[in-house]
Amino acid sequence: MAIGLLCGLAYAAIGWFWVAKPLEVDAGAISQIEKVGGVVARTELRYTEADSVIVTEYLIVDRRLADEGAAVDDVSRALQSNNWKVVTQLSYPGVQLRSGQWPDHLLTLETPDGTNLSLNDKLGQAVREAQAVARYPDALVVLSVRRTDT
């Protein structure tokens, strides 16, 4: 019985030190991103990587533009006016940005076709909900933001 108690305490101590810590997106970054306007859906995903829980926030934006490239460019310009800088141009249309205020955050802008919705039921559902209310369902912009300081 004493050995069982000692083993239990040892497991509890190890668990205490190795609990996966979530890497949450800063609320200020989300607030600034939301200011671009037109957010019609939102969801988040969590997955474990090494000793961290990576949290990715998704915001789906309807800029009420018929052209998907123009919609991505419009959102990108709005974010750049708030000191987000383009760091990578993805296959058209898509872009990745970083902010000096949140340098450990990566923001990706894509159209629903550019995201891998088949791998994620939760994101796929959010996109379908957004498409149901969007003026131009094919020109939505999916913004995903996550911390990169793992």
C-alpha cells in the first residue's frame, strides 16, 4: 500500500511539472484583427505539440467583394494600416503577416479554398455558416492567427 501511495505521489509530481501549457492568442491581437470588420464567423482549434497546446483562432470575414483576391488584399491593407507587415505571399490569394506589437503571432489570410477544410470539421462548419450569410460566399477571407513561440 505504501508503494502504491508513493507511486501515485510520484505520478502527480511529474504531471504537475509536465502539464501542457496553452499558447493562447493575445486578446489584444484578436481585438485589433476584429477591427477590420465584417467578421461573420469565428472558431478556435487546439492541438498538442511537444509540451504545449497550440491555440489557433479563426475569424471568417465577409468584405462584400465579389473577387476573392480583392477581398484578401482589402483585409491585408486594413491590417497593414494597423502595423501588421506582410512576411510571406502565399499562393494567390493568400498572405501571412506579423505585427511588431505581437511578434510571436503569425496571421494568415486565405480564401476558404486555400484552407484545408477537409482536415478540420470545426473550421469547415464555421466556413459553411459564414457562406450561408455571405453576399459572395466564394470571396470570404479566413484569418487564422496563432502563437509561434513554442
